[in-house]
Amino acid sequence: MNETPPKLADVLATERTRMAADRTLMGWIRTALSLIGFGFTIFKFLEAIQSKELVSQTMRPHSPRTAGLTLISIGVFSLVIACLQHWKYIKRLRSDQPYRPWDLALVVAALIGFLGLSMIVSIILRVGPLG
């Protein structure tokens, strides 16, 4: 039962792999944040254009809402999938050690995900500053 400590090269390789997984999650965070922000911008822009009488005749009434919700939903969905993938990968990477589920990238991803969900709810229910 005398386990030898892992070699420094193995420890450093594990840390590099973990940092690569964090960078991958941060890439997904940037992508999701762009989709969420672009979806909100499209929603507000098309809504402002639709308020003009001339354009409102050629645009369907729910077009701004549908376009914005679609982009925001894709952003939130991709972020949730990326978080699950990251969580499973890090858990598998450190199977011999106790798992710390909350690293900084995952916390930021969760906060942005909640922001996106609040935008979706606000646009659907037409409440709050976004509706």
C-alpha cells in the first residue's frame, strides 16, 4: 500500500491538459456570449424598425422576437452543452483526486448562462428592462 507520488512530468502534463480544457470552455463562453448579445441586439433593432409604420407592413409581427429568441437560445444551449462536456472531462481527468467542480471558467459560464436565460424569460413574458 505504499503508493509512489506521481512524477513531476505527469503532474505538469495533467495541469496543461486541464488548462487546455479551460481554454476550450472559454472559447465556448466567448461564442455563446456573442450569440446572446447578437440575439438581443437583433431583437431590439428589428423591434425599433418594426415600430415604423412603413416597415411594419412588410414584417411579420413576431419576427424580431423570434429572431432574437432563436439566437439567444442557441447561445444558451451551446453554453450548457460546453459546461457539461467540460465538467465530465475534468472529472475524468482527475479520477484519482477529489473533484473540485467549480473552477473560474465554469462559474463564469454559469453566470452567462443565467443571464441568457433571464433574457429569454424577459423577452417571452415581456417583463423587465428587456421585454
